[in-house]
Amino acid sequence: MKPLAGVRVLDLTVAVAGPVAAHLLGDLGAEVIRIEPPFARPLAHMDVSPPATGAAGSHPHDRIVSYNDLQRSKLGMTLDLSQDSGRDIFLKLAAISDVVIENMAPRVLAQLRIAFDDLRAANERIILVRMPAFGLDGPWRDRVSYGPGIDALSGLAWLTGYPDRGPMNASLYYCDYNAGALAAFATVVALRARDRAAQAQCVELAMLEGELQLVADALLDVQMNTRAPFRRGNVHPTMAPHGVYPCAGHDRWVAIACEDDAQWRALCHAIAQPHLAQDPRYADVISRVHRRREIDAIVSAWTQNQDPHAAAGILQAAGVPAGAVHDMRDLLHDPQFTARDAIQWTQHPAAGAIPHTRAAFTFEREPVRIETPAPTYAQHLDDVLRDLLHLTPDRIAALEAEGIIRRAPPDQPRL
């Protein structure tokens, strides 16, 4: 039995951060019901994978790559919450659920009349998890943002990049995955607290404040040393050599971090330059930091003739921290990840085999596996309405006729 077996979560999330939080809860065993607006997903989408062999029709709306990763470990249904009938069904679901999670603008729940007070009236034990960009109060409450904006406002983008260039954002959804993990953690804590108090609770995870955790040492530097940290690329203030170094082949690299004198001596012998270990110019960490460019040139002269994995193996055997720089194809075949089942696959009916990175923790006795792919459009509509809420076929047909639910996306999304 998985750790969160028996917990039911209603997922109203959008974009990346919220779906990450919800699928982590699903990976841990919660029954997560993703509730999608009937009019939101287009029939055509740029980010689609080839159809699975034997899939019925092309169904591009079921082959959206990012969707199929973010929505794993969930059930899926459609429901128009802006209509009274849709709202009523949602509150009936909330009455038999444990958690509602959302990351829309703060005003949206009140506009839909499913704010915390409405949910608590339906279920006195409900947990509402909210993930606003900036918080539920304060002067920026009603501003909206995606991850890159949070990266900028948190100071993370200012710290990222090279000294001779401007600030840089991470190429992927760094902020979103960080916020998603924090929100999932907060949800589990709230469930634990409810075991003691048996009361409803609203949990708030402001994405900006979640990312502030990542720049805490830079804030300390400003406060304690009255200096503002600046972009330094791959340079480390107390290590040399430290960075990524070119290897044989196109765009192949190895990362090396040399922390102390013993590692420096080991590195010198590993790269067949033992005399450098006795060179007074590189006698200690401070000297090496000041001559880092000379050292980088020496190390690069060795690495450029090496395979990155072979170079990392030689240095690791000598006691020097080093690792090959993987591209995304390398990850799928890395023996460490394979041995630990870190990348797990699901079989999606429209998109075929899909690799997922599993949750970054394991339990000795309870499995944490990704066992179900993302749902196809409205795949579990009948399971939820008929089996959970016991609606009759006539009532379900009426909801479909009214447009409260849909079984296929519209030709054009409604703005």
C-alpha cells in the first residue's frame, strides 16, 4: 500500500507548478482527480508526440508531451465550474474528498464561488492548498506570473549567468518544480495536522517565497558582509579548478570540482602532471583561486582528448569529484539511474511509452512508483460521475447536452 492510499485530491491546477504538486501526491498513492475545463484544451497543439502504434485515430490533444508528463498518476474529467450545475457537482466531490489544490490567480476561486468558506461548508475536514505567484495578500496579490518572472523577482536570475553578461533564467521550469515539491510537502503536513485536529485548513504556498529559499546564502552575504553577490558562471569562490571542461567529441564536457590541497595533488597525478603538485604557484587554495585561468587551461588540455565518462572515472578513482555532463539522451541510459529505477515508464494509449522522472525519494516498505499514465481527455468522466457521485445516465447525458461536461475537446478553445 502506498503512503497516501485512501486520500482523495481534487486537482484544479494549471501550467506546471500545480500539476507537479498534484502528480507527486498521485505518485505517493493519493487518488488525484484532475478537473479540466471542457473548453480549455485545443484539438491541435505544437507540443505533440507521434501517435502510438495501434492508437485509434491521431488524437493530438492526447499526445501533448508536457501534459502527459505533468498529469501522470491522475484520473481525468471535464467540468465547467463557471456554471451552477458544474459548481454543484464540484462541491459534491469536495464533500467526499480530502484535498483541493489550485494555482490560479487569487481572485478566481471567489469568482467561481468555491472559495475556502464554500468548501468548508461542504466538508468540515477539507484541506485547500493554494499556490499563488506572490501570495494571497500584499500589494502584488493580484499580479500574475509564470516561473521566469518568479526567477527574476526572487533574485535567482540576477545570480545566474556569467560576469560579462546580463542575468539569465534557467532553461527549464526551475521555479515551478521547486514550488510543486514544496506544495506537495505542505499538503502532507496539513493531512498530518488534520489527523490531530480534524479541522479544515487553507494552506498557502506563495511561489515567490518558495524560491526565496534558494537565495538565502546570497541574502546573508548582503546582510553580514555588506556586499552583493554577483554572477560568476562556473567559478567558485574557494575552489579551483571548478567548472565544466571540454572533452573529445562535439559538445561533450566533464565537470570537475577540486576542494582542497589533497584533491589538487590527486588531480595533478591523474592528468599526468605530477610536478604541478609541487609548484609553489599552486601551493594552496588561495593561490589556485587567483590563478584559476592558468589552471583551467591546464585541465582543459587534458580533458579535450578524453571521453567525458572516462575522464570522470579516472578522476573519481583518484579521489577528485568529477562527473560527465549528460545531455538528455544520456539520462535515459545512465547505469546509475537504471539501477535505481530513477526513470520510470508508463504506456499511454495515444502517445505510447513515456519516460518519467520518479519522485526523488524512496521508502523501505511502501513503493513509490509511477503506475498510471496521464488520462486521455475526459477518460474517467463516467467513473467519477457514475461511481463516485452515483449520477444517473440521464443526468450525465443532460450535463453533456448543457456543455457542463465534454468527452472531446472543442474545435477551438474558449478564451
